[in-house]
Amino acid sequence: MMFIKVLKAKIHRATVTASRVDYPGSVAIDTDLLDAAGIVPYEAVLMANVTNGARAETYVVPAGAGSGQIEVLGAAARLFSPGDIAIFMNFAWCTPEEARQLKPKVVIPDGNNKIRRVL
């Protein structure tokens, strides 16, 4: 059986609120955004920095619900600064047949990282 990697969820154009290098490594994201996207704590995400073009892969840790927090932690913090616009993509492995049925959740936050729309 063949599996392909497809987009499962995306938080599109969130604003980075903080970055801390001295941390074991991950990204803290407001639990409201994670829940809306269907991303669970410690699940992998690909982070794309719209502001400077950098990309990094890490895992998610939950930040307080309603906090609006998007904090890049560890080595990736050198690639993301507060105020940067970022996209967080989450992927799943599935068969081509399953992929045809998959509709990725796309969460679009406002400038304060509150849910504006879910596609």
C-alpha cells in the first residue's frame, strides 16, 4: 500500500508574538487556534515565515486558550521575530483514496491571533 503526505490543517498568516532561543525547541500556539485546526499538542508542524521566507519544522505545545500567543521556541527562534507573519502547516500520511476525501482545515486568525474564519 502506498501512502502520500498531504495537508491536514493550516493556521494561515498568524502573528508571531514572541521568540525564545533558550528553550528545548517547539512552538507554543494558542489552544483555540490548535483546536480549530485539529492540531494536537506535540504534533509536528512546518512553520513558514511570510515576512522573511524562512521555514522550519518543529512540534506544537499548547499555549493558553484565548491568549493569542504564538511563541517560537528553541533554535527556530532565530528565524522568527515578534511581529512576523507565519503559516503553520500540518500534514498527514494517507492513501491516495483517503487523500481525495480529505478537506484540510484552514484557520485564518486576525491580527491578534483570534479566530476570524475557518475554511
